[in-house]
Amino acid sequence: MSGTSRPQFVLFGSSIVQFGFYGEGWAANLAHVYARKADIINRGYAGWNTRRALQVLEKVFPKDARVQPSLVIIYFGGNDSSFPDPSGFGTSVPLEEYVENMKKIINHIKSLSETTRIIVLSAPPINDEVLNIQFARSNGKPSRTNETCRVYSEACMDLCQDMNIKAIDLWTTLQKIDKWQDACFIDGIHFSPLGNKVLFKEIMKVLKDAEWKPSLYWKSLPSEFDEDSPYDPFFDDGRPYNNISNWILPDNHHWE
């Protein structure tokens, strides 16, 4: 455990979160930009719905933790929107229960500290045609549709508006991309590099525009150990050293 004290950003959700560090994932980009500014902690659990999330909520976010997160990004909804299985098992959660579960999750996280901020991600769209090939049930029927995702996404956005919580409408945002069905997904449901890029930029926009005090936007946070040092890289141009503690590869404007 690091002896220094950085803000903690916890990502809590299902596969969209768990796979967020894969390849050019949105969480990987977030960790890259905040590498010297905040610790990005992945608490994603593929296949989970809000029922399972509630079972572990107090273990993932104990109220008596010594350090509480500065930011929690929450994503649940896609699995909840699945059609019920005749067996009674599976990830399907009725809409009203899903909304109530999300409310409980948000309220618990809000209670952690006065400075814990929240961003909620709504259910993204899916490529019905590809999903039905990849994840169709044994009876040939789809496990979910883009229309059910819309219903759960809108319910999530309405809840966040009522609770005054920052939220990103993924269902609408991703469908603004040209040929989004193929461009934004690798299998009809999980994000491609482009889909991840869109989500990352939306998160960065929220962080930049939010009137939170203190601000959690990356340019507003200090870099760890950012003082000038004679051991900084040396350039033979008359300067004794070149402090690169706030430099992000590639150039910083790339991450606005």
C-alpha cells in the first residue's frame, strides 16, 4: 500500500467496468491520465445485475473505511434489462426493482462522505443482430433487445435527474456514432476501442464541467511529487532541468 494519499476513483459495475482496462479500454485511459493524480480502482463483476451488487455493496464500500473514494462511477442496467428466463434464474430484474436497487446503491455511496462524488452510466445500446448470434438462448430467443436497453437507460437517467446525480446517457450517445452497431462493439454488447473512446470522453467532459469543490478534473489535481528537482531530465538548452510531472503522453491536449 502506498504511503502517499491520492484520491481514489472506484469503478463499480458489471462487464463494461471489469473489461474497462482491456486494450484501449475507457478505464485504462482514465488510469493513464490520472497516473500521478488519483488511484483508479476496478470493482467490475462481469454478468452481475443490481441484485448481486446490493449483496456486496457494504463490503466494496464499507462506511468505516479509513479512506473513502473521491469518485465512484457506477454502471448496472444492461444485464438487468435481460428478458426473464422461465426457470426464474438469470440476470433479469424488473424495471421498478432495478430503479429501486440503483437508488439504494446511490444512497449508500452518497453516505460514505460529504465529498464522495458519483457518475452513473446508463445502459448502452446493443447490436440486436450480432447479439442474437453471440448470446441467443437455447430456444433461439434473444436474451435482450436494444429496445429494452432504452427503457432501462431512460429509467436510470430519470432517477439520476431526480436525485441530482451526474449521469451519462450511453444509449443515446453511442447511437450518434456513424454505423454505431458495428463501430462501437466487438460482439454486439461489449465496447470496441471506439466505444471505449466515446465513453472516456464523456466521463472527462463530466469531470471538467462539474462544479465540484474540490474539482476532480485531471488538470485541477496536483501531480504527486511535482516539485522541481535537479534529478529531472536535463536538456542542454540553458535550463537546469525540465519538470515533466504534469506531462501526459501523447501531448496533454489529446486528453481534453
